[in-house]
Amino acid sequence: MGIGSDLMRGLGFGDPVIRLGVTGLSRAGKTVFITSLVANLMDRGRMHALRAAADGSLKTAWLQPQPDDTVPRFDFERHLAAMTGTEPHWPDSTRHVSQLRLSLRIEPRGLFSGLRGPQTVHLDIVDYPGEWLLDLRLMEKDFGDWSTEVLSRIDGRPGAGEYLDALSGLDPVDRFDEPTAQRLAEAYTAHLQATREAGWSDCTPGRFLIPGELAGSPALTFAPLPEGLQGGKLYKEFRRRFDAYKSRVVKPFFRDHFARIDRQVVLVDVLGAIHQGPQAVEDMRRAMADILTAFRPGRAGWLAQLLGTRRVERILFAATKADHLHHTQHNRLTAILSATLREARDRADFSGARTEAMAIAALRATTEDIIRKEGDELPAVRGRLTDGRQAAFYPGELPADPSQLLNPARDGAQDWLDGDYAVMNFAPAPMTRRPGDGPPHIRLDRAAEFLIGDML
Ligand code: GDP
């Protein structure tokens, strides 16, 4: 456990293992990404930019029982059947950590290839919610700091009024009672959920949004309290639960899952954030900087201790669902994500792994089209809506210069993607696949080449 892929090979532990972490906030596209990546590594007809697929050195790929007995297996077969069956639909999303092992048979290339014989590389894909990664920022805070920070920015956010109402009337000398604790935690969780749906990314504690088997446990039954309640029983108990959340929920996640990752892809619904407006874009770039902090070599003491000399070697930030745009706008999407990444690197003072930004669609649900409107020709995409109708849409425009979006104060806030974007609920398209082809995608092969190409 915890030994890097190259090291494993160096020490003669047998076949090399690459642990690929896949994360992103809820609905960013993790489940679709993993399902399509695995299907396209098994059937490589659409993976030309993955060098090992194009030159034929990747001979076969097959699923194996995954080696971690207590981690749920990623339900690949069910998700693939949903996406590619006779009535294609989107699979159920990520709700917890899960894992899958894909083994790849490689025929060595080059001068001495005949001497070395084929090799097997295991790709362990670990799927985990980005909300849990963002909990990292809680680790340096105590309950008082966290409460003050949350309550100072809560005004104006969805569900804030209800939570503040729930707080009013509490008295510091009150005794602790569980129904009050539950009422507060429920109101705070409802606020977090509404905030997340409105496009904010900084929603801690992340496990409140995706509780898994911890739902209803004391470690998830607390909420931020104003300073005025300090000294009371409720405050004391919530402070204790906050500490338990850090030591019993956040830390084990980093130890058991995060600490063992070699390569990471962070999926970001950039289009969704842009469509939501400047606040969501600002929040997205703060979240990206926070995520990079987790991967920074000079990170917080306890994490450095946990990771030892281990290091994530490559991190890909991928803007998902690029099939909502005509390809003529893809460069703009990539430029926006690259500019955000550059900024996030500066903010997080990041000088660790190789990073890259890319616009992808793990499952392409559209074809391109032109809409003629009042003498204009709009570059559109056509697809099947979730209600079965076929329709072509123009999502609206992305700015040619990312700074128009990232510095709205300087360049004047403007609405982007204000065309049909809101109604573009495409379902996966029914597929007629040639034998040997995986599901259709956009640049999934480039993403794979960046993430694992050097190991194949
Ligand atoms: P998760 O919560 O991160 O696991 O997200 P999912 O993988 O379940 O994706 C959430 C939703 O985003 C899906 O139900 C689809 O509606 C949409 N989606 C994800 N990937 C794509 C894609 O490549 N193309 C399109 N058009 N939609 C996608």
C-alpha cells in the first residue's frame, strides 16, 4: 500500500499499477467519464490520440476483480448498459468512493522489444466526490474559525434565511438536546444543498451533501454557530462533533484513498458555471485553487506526514460536456479553463505535478448543425432530448478572451451562454457502433494519453 507505480516495478513487486483518481463536484461527469474511458480502452477504435492504441502496442484490456476488498466496485456494466442500451439514458451519479481495475496488455515497442516480451499494467480507477476533497480546508480550522467564516458569507445565499431563523432564539445556557442538533443540521444541510445547486462550490462540510453510510451519525449532525453561543452545551457538543468529523471522516478518506493516487483527473462543469453567472465562475476558480492545494508538495503538516514522499505526477483539469458546443467554440472553452488553471496555480502557489487543461465530452450526445435565424448562421448542436424529441440548439457564445469572463469587474459583467443552454438536456444518442469502436466522445483519447500514455 502506498508505494508508487515506478517504485513497485523497481522493487520487483510484479506488474506495475497506476492509480488514477477521478474527481469533480457532483454532476461534473465522473460516472460518465469512467464508464466511457473504460469502454474506450477495451474497444479502441476511437482512441487515435492514445499512442499505445494507435501504434497497436496496447493489445488488450480487460476488467479484473479490484484489489481493495472493502471498497465498493464501480458498477461499470450497469452504467455502460444505461448509456448504450436500446433506450440510452444517463447512469446514476457518484455517491461514494468506488473503484475498478482494468488490466492492459502491452507489447513493448522499440529496438529491444523482442527481448522483453509483453507486459501487463494495471489501471486502478478510483472514483470519489470532489466535495470530499474540498473538506481539506477544514483541517486547518477549528470550529470557531469555521463557524465565523461560514456565517460571515452566508447572507444572500439560498436557504440562508431559514438557517439563520433556526439559529435565532437559541440561548448559550440551554442544555444540549438532540432534536435541536438535528433541526440545525437539517436546516444547514438544506442550505448547503440549495447553494450547491445554485452553482456555489465552497460548501463545507462536503460529506453533508454526499453522506453515504454516515447519514444521521453524530459526526454529520452539527452546524456553524455564532460566537454568542460559546460556552453553552450545544456549542461544546458541536465543537466536539466538528473535531470528530475531521479526525473520523476527513482524515481517513485522505489516508485510505487520496494518499495512494498517482494520476488525477478533476472534472469541472465549466459550461454550467459560466451559464450560472460570474459568482459561480469565481467560485469555480477558488475551488480549483483549493484542489491544487491538496496536491501541493509543501502542503499542510498532517497531509505531508500521511503522504511521505509520494506525489501525484499528473493532474488533468477537464471541462466536461463539450458536446453542448459546436467545435468552433471548443478552443474558447479550453482557453477559459487554461486561464482558470493558470490563476489557480498562482493562487495555490503550486509547483508540483504536471498539469493540463482540456475540453472533453466523455459521451458525445450531439452532432453539429447550423441554425438560420434572421439572416444569421448560428453554429449549433443537434441531439435527442430526454423526452425523446430531436432538436438543434445554439447555446450562446463564449467570450473570445477569457479575461472578459474572469475579470468581470474590469471588463464589465456580461451574460455568457445565454442562448438555449438552459434547455439543452440531451440524452445519450442511440448508437450504431462498428465492431471495435467504443462509445463516441470528444478528446477522451487525448485525456487518456496525458494521464496514462507514458506508462503504456
Ligand atoms: P457525477 O455526479 O460526477 O458522477 O456526474 P455524472 O457522470 O453522473 O454526470 C452528470 C450528468 O452530466 C449526466 O447525467 C449527464 O446529464 C451530464 N453529462 C456527463 N457527461 C456528459 C457528456 O459527455 N455529454 C453530455 N451531453 N452530458 C454529459
